[in-house]
Amino acid sequence: MKTPLAYPKKAPPPLHPRPPHQTPPPQHLPHPRRLLRKGRRRQIHHRRQPLPRLFPARPPHRPPRHRPLRPLHPHSLLPQLPPVLTPNNQLTPLTNYGVKTMSIGYLLPATSSPLVWRGPMLLKAIQQLLHDVDWSPGLDVLVLDLPPGTGDIQLSITQQIPLDGAVIVTTPHTLAVKDAVKGVEMFGKVGVEVLGLVKNMSLFTCPCCNTQTSVFGSGEEIQKMCEEYGMEVLGDVPLHPNIGEDGSRGKPTVVAEPDSERARVFMEMAKRLGEKIGLVAD
């Protein structure tokens, strides 16, 4: 199959021959200690918030961001700089605030370029971003930031590499929760542990009168889902304009407003998640 990502190759990629109609065993990546998959119903800039300070008591930590299917927003954490190749013909991830990232968006000719690929091309691109990126000298956690769904992309990720767990991110809206339930069911069928759930844009506080409004619903559906599947709510992210504005400036809220209530929410989520995967600050 043609290499979908437009960067030069000095040698053909390694082939992994296998009998037809059989799934190869998961391949361990050479560097990361923990692998997480984030699935969600609605996207917002909080997905990169805890990473710069995931374990602040043990610097320097460089957990990567791997965003193969979100090509339109790489500027929210890093400047638009093309990755370079190592002598071993691997892509060098871009780094900012101690976070290593790789995205198809870094390799597109322009931010306005659409990603119009069929399933096989996307699957090949994911394989390249997993195995043809130089994550050395070592990583604490590799986060795969994927869109909602239970299709070939999600299934292929669970088959290609062993995952330490998945985090479900959803708004309290009824339709969003229904999609989140499908994700939980899928991870159960493929044997991936769901580490918890993040409520996104759950509460808006008026800056004038301090009245709190549940824009997308009260969250009762989320509570029922967590009770039914035995999941823990890792955090409750508010609906606040500064979160989006900080991301648009390429500065996560935990860096731009480290003393804010919003940053505290992100840091608490990172702490809980770190405890679940065995990465706790010393």
C-alpha cells in the first residue's frame, strides 16, 4: 500500500507478513511506559491540558500527544513547524511545555487542506504514526487522541498495540452519552479497561451574576451510566471561554492560568489518572 503520509522514506517500511484473515499480535512500542486512549463525544481544548503538568513533582516528564485523526488543530499546542527525520528515518515529534506531539496536521501542506482518505489509508497512517516516530529516550505515557466512534480505527488501535486503558470524555447531553455508552461497550468487548469518565462542558457560570447553568443537561444520564458500568468520574470540566481561548493561543490553561479553578480541575484529573496507571509523583 502507498505510504499515506507525505514524508520521504530512505528505505521501505518493515513488513509484517501474516496469514490471511488473521489479526497479528499487538506490538509493544519501544519507549512509552503507559498507553492510553481518549474517546469523546464533543471536542474541546481540555484534552491537552493535564499533559504539561501530569506529574509535576518528577520533572522532566515528556508525555506525548498522538493525534492522528485531528489534523485541523495542531496549532492549539504547538507552532506550525514541519517535523524532521532522524538518521534512522523516523519522524521527530514536536515538543512544547515538555509535551511531545505528532499529528497528521503537521504533515499536511496547509491547515485548510482536507483529509479525504478511505479507511485503508487511515489505518496505514496510524501504523506509521505509532511505529515510525522517534519517541526516545523515553516516555511516561502515550495518549492516543481519537474521535468518537466504534469503527475500524478504534478496533485497529486495540489490535496493534497493548493499551493500559481508555478514558471516556463526553458532555452531559443525552445523545452524547449514548455515543459514550457505545464506546464503553466496545472497549469491554476488546478487553481494554475503561479508567474513568470526564464530564466536559458540564456547567457554565455567568461572569455577571455567578448563576450556574447546566447548558447540556443536568448530568443524570452520565451518573446512571457510571453506576451501570462501574466507572469513576475523573473530573468535571466547566464550560468557560478562557479554555478555548488559551488553546487558540497555543497555551494550555494549566500554563496560562495555573492558579485558576479550571487549572485545578485539570490537575486533579491528571492526578487521579496517574494513580490508576501506576504513575504517581514521588
